[in-house]
Amino acid sequence: MATIEPYTTAAGKRYRVRYRTPARKQTDKRGFKTKRDAEAFAATVEVSKLRGEYIDATAARLTIGELGGEWLTRQTHLKPSSFRPVESAWRLHVEPFWGVQAVADIRKTAVQQWVSELTTGDGKGRKPKSATVVIRAYGILASILDSAVDDRRILSNPSRGVNLPRKTKKPHVYLTHEQVHALAMTSKYPTLVLVLAYCGLRWGEAVGLRVKDLDMLRRRINVTENAVEVGSKIEVGTPKNHKRRAVPFPQFLGDSLAKQCEGKDRDALVFPGGDGKHLRSARVHEDRQSWFGGAVIRSGIPRITPHDLRHTAASFAVSAGANVKAVQRMLGHSSAAMTLDTYADLFDDDLDAVADALHKAVSLSSVGKMWANAEL
């Protein structure tokens, strides 16, 4: 139980409440002008302990800056390519605004104001940020506050329920077979273009391929590595979602892939850059100096990025009759639901096919003529 003790200061008599935390740590709070105020606080402490709602006032004074640094060091599960934008969002958007704020002082309205200013700009020279950046920055703050709740520094997370901007999906670009052929023929790396467009590999997966990853007899590409640019470095790790997969390649690619592997060791890269190391991505597709950008311009196809060839591969697979599960396995999505969410537009024809199949089934059944003559 809490105890109350009087003491004297230059300003007069005051009261101190001594009590133990749920962890049995002795602590106190002083400065109460009346014994009644001290008793009310002591009662509140005891009730909060019984309800499991006790919050350590000292722990609640820790700042987002202090807790955020610890939170960032715990993100060891992230790949370098994923950690970099998280660290950047923390450094540029979260820490400058919230760093000195004690977690106990953060209010939902303040979080909403911060999100709104990130989204629209603050009128002081700071430009609006994309929905992706805003949601990422908010997610960092919310996660830090979740940790504060778990550690009993605050009772609830004040950031939950804040209105966030919506991401707008850009329409996918799907090339035709003729456009893919034109792009490949005007490219420095025609086989790489065809692998991206017909196998659906991510850029990092394609440039990370090694000779030993190709099974020419079974016509399979074993995706085991992902080479991603992080700043000026190439980070080689496992594929996205840490899942390896085997992707079939069409027969017409066999000779081209075999030629890419001629005279190379098993561990050699299939598509190396000019220096023999991992090929760098062509990020600016309008740039005539990049091999991909130049090929796009010369071929006369719509402006695309290498990732659009992955979308094209999905469209080719669906138009060839592949079901959503097969497309999921080819692309390496974590679930068929993700494939449907990403490429729902490609499966619109399935709705017509369902209606046509139902019509055919009814027409062939004994009730077909009945429905044909019925007046509804």
C-alpha cells in the first residue's frame, strides 16, 4: 500500500506519496499541497495497479527520439533494400518533428496535423510527400508508440485511428508480343529483356541469376538470389519474401539462354554488366544514355520501366490460360490474393467466361428449353 509523508519546503508544507510499482520497485511522487490530494493520487495508483493500467510516470517521459533509436536498431529482420527507406523516413520526417516529444505528451490531434502537413505541405517551403512516404513515416511513429504501450510507458497508442492518404495505383502497362520483340531487338541485352517479359522475374532476381540456376533440360529458372541496389552498392540476398522458386521459361528462349552461359563457370552471372559484376538498373527510362532507356526510344514502344516487363509477363500468362495460382507461383507472390489484387484487371475476361459456361450448362440441361420459353 502507498504511504503518505509530510515534508517542509521554503514554500510551506508539502506531502509525498511513497508506493511500489507492479514490478515491486520503490518510487514516490512529491509536491502535493494537501493531504487530500496526496490520498487521491495514492488511491489512483492502487486502482490502476489492480486493473493492470499502471503507467510509470518516469518511463512515460522518455522521448520519441530516445525510443525511436532503440526501435530502429531492432529492425534487423529487414533486408538492406527495405531498411534504407525506413531509416530515411525516420531521419527526415519522424525524428525532426517528434524527437523531443515525450510519449506521454503526444495527442491524436497532433499526429493528424503532422500527417496532413506531410500530405499537403506545411506552407513553409516543405513540399507535399507521396502517400507511400507519408504512410511509411506514420507507420514508424505508430510502431514506436505500440512498443511504448507494450512496455507500459503509455496506456494506449494516440496515433491509432488517424486518417491517412490513399495510395493511387498507376495503371499497368502491358506490352504486346510484337512490342516486346521490338524492344529486345533494339536492346544491348535482348535475352534479358525476353526473360523479364516472359518469365516475370523481378529486376534484382534476373541480374542475380547464375549459370547454375538454369536447368536447361527441364526449362526452369531457379530463383535463389536477389541483387538490389542500395545507394551505390549492390546488396545480394534472398528473393522477396525469402522464398526461392522455380520459374519455367518458354522453349524459344532455350538457345538464347544457353548462349548466355557458354564458357562460363557455374557461379558466373548470366547477365553481367560491362565490368563483369551485377548489371545496374536503368532507372531513368527517358535517358538515352542508359541501355534500357535507349532501347525504349528506338523501339517506339510506350515509355516503360524494366518492372513493367514483369506486368507484361503476367498478362501473357493469363492470356495463355494460366490460372491465378500458377501466376502467383511464377511471380513469387506471397499469396494468390495478392496476385488477384495486383492484376485484377487481367482476370476480367474470367467473368464473361463464367457467364458463358453457365449459359452452356443450362442450355444442355433438361431445364434449358423451359427457361427459353418462360416469360419472366
